Amino acid sequence: MPKIENIKQFALLEEFETSDKLIKLGFGELQNINLNNDFYFLPFQLLSQGFERFMKAYICIGHYHKHQELPNFRYLKNLGHDLEKLLKEIIDNYYFDFDRPQFDLDNEFILTNSDLKELLFILSEFGKLARYHNFDLITDNTRIGINARKLWEDFENKLLDKKDYEKLMNFDLNHEVYQKITNHIIIIFEKFVSALSRQFIFKCLGQKGLQLSATTVFDFGMLYDKDFGKKDYRSQTTRYKQTPKKEL
């Protein structure tokens, strides 16, 4: 198999590392959402970028494994910023059975989970157009993006029951509702990233795929049902790390 030039290997390594950091920061910022912090734009930006970069790096490795060469510029450009399209490209061409029961669980989740599909659609639209939704409104743009925040809130509301709405009115209990919502969403995303990461761990994308992704994919690839929704990602966010400034 032809070798990948060193400069391109380092670029792929950097993309895996960048996507890993963006995704984890995005999870942390989701966990920071509460009654006093409704800045959804930040986790949307982090996650849409993180998932896009991870899947594009995945596709580069998959293409190399399958065709003995990296994809060209036009190939990736045609996939654009559409997360659903990127995932379909992976499933159709670079997603392989590693002959373990876990593959069947991963595959069924990736192919059939309606929550994953809906969440990826929202983030995908945000990445393509919706991040400029307000400016589109201001400037009368005829090609206006969706209101990602509104669609996200609609998704969250579907997770709530009557008791949750009662808790939202209680200052001492409303944090439980935010935690319930965030935990559900992060579990969906952890399962998604873990399913793709296991393709590298089980060498479905070859030794080179494992070599170039090894510093990042094991964190997610080693998560299983008992592990989902258990990690606190907030420790990696600026909001969490911020310390009071000393008085002069």
C-alpha cells in the first residue's frame, strides 16, 4: 500500500485531535446549559464543527484503506458541511462488520435511531446556514437558514413530562430537568461517536487508520452501554475552569 506523506499524516493527526477536543468541549458546554445560561450557539458551533471534522478525517482514512490513496479536494468539497450526508457516505462505503455482537448494536443505532437523525439534522443545518439566521433576517436574505435554536428546543420539549414542567418552576429542582435533557442528548452523541470510533479500534480501517487516530478514538471507542451518560465534560470548558481574578 502506498505511504501517506508525512505532512499529510500530521494533518490527519491534527484533525482527529481537533475534532476530539471540539466534541468534548461541545458536550461540556451542553452540560453548562441551565436556567442562567441559555447560550446554545456555543455547543452548536463546537459540535457541528467537531462532528464534521471527525467524519471527514474518518472518510479520508476509509478512502485510503479502500483505494490505497487519499481522496482529492473535490471529493470532500462535494460532501460539504452536511453531517447526514457525511454519515451516509461513511455507512455506504467505509463502515465494516468487525464480527462481534457490538457491531450489530452500533449498526442498528446508527441506521435507525430517530433522535440521532433529528439532532444531526439540526446541527447540520446550523453548520450550513442557520448560524447566520439572525443576519439573514436582518438583511432580508432570500435563502434563509432554519432557526436551529427553535428546533433544538422543540426536541428538548419532547423529552419532558408534566413533572418536569413542574420542576422547571421550582428554583431548587429546575437543574434536574436540564440534567435530564442534556444527559439524553449526550448519550445519543456518545453512542454515535463510539460506534464510529470502534471501526478504528477493531482495525476495520486498517493499521494506518488505528495509528493515525489512536490518540483520540479510544476515549469514545471504549464506551459501552454501562458507560454512556456518566462522564462530566464540564471540567474541560473555560466556564468551569475560570477562577476569580485577584484584586490589584
